[in-house]
Amino acid sequence: MNTITIPADTQTPLERVLCYLKGEKPQRVACFPLILNHAARVLGVSIGKYNRDGKIMGKSHVAAFRRYGSDAILIFSTTSTLAEAMGTKMEFFEEDAPQISEPFIKERSDLKKLKVPDFSRDGRLPVYMEATEIAVREVGSEVCVTTVLAGPLTTAAALFPVDQLTRDLIKNKAWVHELMEICTQACMKFIEEILKRKSLPIIVEPIASGSLISPVHFKEFVAPYLKRLSDHVHKTGGGMPAVLHICGKTTPNWKAMLEAEFDMWSLDNVDLGQAKATAGHRVVLVGNVTPANLLKNTPEEIDAEAKVICEKMGDLKGFILGSGCEVPINTPPENVDALISAARKYGRFDN
């Protein structure tokens, strides 16, 4: 790795992130490695315990922040958590994230039984709420605490098999819109519960990737519902930004994503330089070191990849270095260190 003298940080992670919200240049580029289930590894607990116990989940993220010094905490387990609270059944594993075992909607008539969940008791929503409260209480004065929720389409795909859902985008449009309406109401309630706890909501829509959803369907079934969520954050968030993450290839849907009026995009498998040209005037861009590389590459290779990204983004104050998607559970700690060190080396605004 190149030998470079790295100036000491004079801002806390929270102060650095607040610069973005104020339109000011921070001392250096912020860094958001998307540390999710990997936080359990830092605390030394099983993924199964992390996913079932709010205290353990919260303590895991506090430990990960203390270990790495990243600029955001992301409270998260799976994109099916909201759907689980609405009736989808999950299968749990000790050393991997839970997976869907039985979607709630087996027949389309089951839609009549679907309700917005009770966040005090349904599914593992209380786990999320407790973890958020612990992180905010213990380190919220130092770092931006965020809580991740699946967006309406991703929640719908966890309630009704995704292959059938994508077919119904064509064959049963009215029914899909009914499903999306209930999912949107549930997401809005989730946002309210996150904001009550002084955390920043992050909406993730992996099912809306361009690899799965065409631009036509994105415009009809994704963008309008995401717009309602961003509006809800803007209306009720007390100045907090609306943040969106979509995995995979999103380039064909950027125009519609702009219409949803989010303030920050976390992007995965795309050219960030192209995203900068298209949307850099409107949104803060987060990304996008390849997650698989974090797992298997050396720290020197992570440093080199992050350097290219920082150079491509230039002095754009609306850029945050990060991983393209979730930091894999078994990522070597030295690779996360390399990513954060790269932000300190190559993302300077104070020179």
C-alpha cells in the first residue's frame, strides 16, 4: 500500500456527515462501509443471536463503530423483516442471515388479510427498535445512526413470491397496486418509528434493480411509491435527508429515481462517474467498492479500488465512499480498515 501521511481527523463522524446536510465541505470524504450482519462478527456473537436479540444487535453495531470508526451505523438484519412482521415465515440459521421459508400470500385473495404491523410486538420489529435505541443512546452523539428498511416493492416480493409478482406487473396490475399500497403504508409507519428514535431511515429496494425491473415497470410500480416515502421523510424528519439504496444495475432507472426526490443514493454495480454526470447535481452519491472484493481481495487491492473511485469523483462534495452493497459477513477486518483509510487518504478537502 502506498505510504501517505494521513492527517488526523478533526471532525467527529457525525460532524462530517452534517457537513453534507448543510452543503458544506467536510475535512475529508465520509466513508460508509455497509456493515450489517458483519457487526455480529465484531462482537463475537452468532448471526442467529444477532438477528433475534435487539440488545445484541445494538451492541454489535456499537462495537463495530468503535472498532472501525466508520461514519455511519446501519441497523439491519434482512430485507424481509417488515414482511415477516406482516405474516411471512422465516427460517433462521446460526451463522447466516435468515431466509424466507413461507410467503404470507399464497393466493391473491390473501391480500384481504394483510395489515400494517404493530411495531411493539409483531415479528422482529421490536428487535430493530431496541437495537436502534441502544445505538442512538450509546454513540448517537458521535456518529450518524441509521436504520434500514425494505421499500414497498421489496416488501411485496417477500410477501408474495417474486417470480409471480414480476409476472403480475403485466397480468394483474391493479392487484399489484393494491399490494404496493399496503406495503407503502407499512413502510411509512416504519419510517415514523425510526424517526421517533432519533435515527435516520434508509430505504433499500433490491428487487427494483434494473436486472429485475424494466424502466417502464420501475416508473409505474416503484418510483411513485418511493416518492411517497421520500416525501414522508422530508415532511416528518425534521431536516433529515431521504436516503435510497438499490443493489445491482440501476442505470436505466436513474431518471425515474430522480423523480422520486431522494437526497442520497447508495449505488452498487454502476459507473459512479456516470452517476455523477447524471445526478451529482441533485443527490449525494454513496459507493461503490465491490462487496465481493472486500471479502476476497487484499487490503492493498481494496485501497487501489477505492483510490480509483475517489479520483473519478474528484472534489465533489456530494460524494461518500462506501461499499456497493452489504459488507460480507466474513470480510477480513483489515479490508474494512483499508476502505476507511482510503477515504482519509484520497478524499481530502483540507489540502
